[in-house]
Amino acid sequence: MYKIVVHGKGIDMIEVKKITEKIHGARTCDVEIFLLDNQVIYFSTPNEEFIGECVTRVSEYQESPMFNSMYFTLNEYKAWYKRQTNRDEFTYVSDWHGWNFSSKTLEAFNQTFDDPANGRYLSDWERVFHKNMIDIVRTLYGLVEKKYYVIVTLGSPDFSDGKIGGLLKHEFTHAKFFLDDEYASAVWSAWDALGKEEQEKLKLPLACNGYDVKDTRLVVDESNAYGRLSLIGATDGRYKLIEEGSDDA
């Protein structure tokens, strides 16, 4: 049985609407969910297996230099990742700690991976996460017809001193880049202001960390999230959460 809890968390004077839902699934896992800025669904869980099974393929479908935009099995990815890291164990979850993907990516992923007629399948965990958990939150908060963003982190919710913590701030910056056209335009302007040599230098650390640097949008998005672009009005880590009893809930 899966237990989803969208619950209150004191950040300044803001609280999060509290909801408990139970969903049938193959395993047991506690997941805490926060809705940020009305469009960002933030999952926090201490369960590495849950993240490994539910998040790996959709995340690497958009970021991997080997598997970007193509179908692959989790075992194929695990074998490739162990070769890349030269390790006997699959350490992907403990290596990264945070993941993010847009509604656009999730829609494309489901179309590619949920295709039994062509021998392509979502795992039981992926189906529960993508088709049930996310869809329940979308329905609760009126996101069914809107674009949205999903963030997942390993461990406790990343909040401190009234602000979103460093890891979550990084992931939320990705969300802002996708959801806020004005902000995205400013990011692209900062990128375009760089010379070709500077742009190529920014690709190097990303390539070393396994990102698909042939994807310019990915390079710009990651460079911005890592704080490597000079951007006026950059994110400061303080974002609105749904207030208890508010009209937004």
C-alpha cells in the first residue's frame, strides 16, 4: 500500500494543505508531497528503491547522452551506468539525490514507454507513480489541463530557515525555466551573451557528469541551475506554497 501525504510544513507564515491518500501498489513507501507555486509537484522520500524504480527512466529519457528520447529498459540503463562509473553496484540514486522533469517530458515518456503493442512497458512502480500519484495531485489542484513540473529528492524535505534548501533550489530553478517564459527568455539571453568559447567551457563539467551536451536546451537549463550564468533576477530559493484554506488550494 502506498501512502501519499501532502501535508503542512511551517515556512514563514505559509502552510501546505494536508491530504492523505492511499493507493494500491506492489510495495510500501512513505512519500511527502509539496505543491510549490501552484505548478510544481515536489516528492520527498527516503526510499532509494522507490526512486530507482520510479524516476530513473523518465529522468534519463531527457538527460542521458546514451538514452535521450529513446526506449530502454531499466536493466539496460543499470548495466550502462555501472560501466560508466566502473562500479559493480548501481549507485545512481545515491550519486544524484535530486531529479526533475516537466509535464512535456512525462507525456512523451509515457507515449514511448507505455506501448504494449510494440513490446514496451511501464513497470508496476512507474505506473503507480506516473499514472496514479502524479495524476491524483494534478486532479486535487486543478493541474489536469495545465503544464506542471515534477521534482523528486532523496531524504527529508529540503527546507531550512524559511527558504528552500540548496538541492531543492537547484531543482526548482529547472521548473522555473520550464514554467516561466519571461524567466526562460532571460536565461537564454544570458547564454546568448556568452562567446562560443565560454559556452563550450560550460559544457565540459556537464559532459563529465553524464549529461547529453548535444542538447543545447539541456546545457542552458543545467548551466543556469548550477548558477553558472550571470542572470539578473536569479532565483533566491524562496517560493510560494499552497496556503491552508486559500482560494488557490
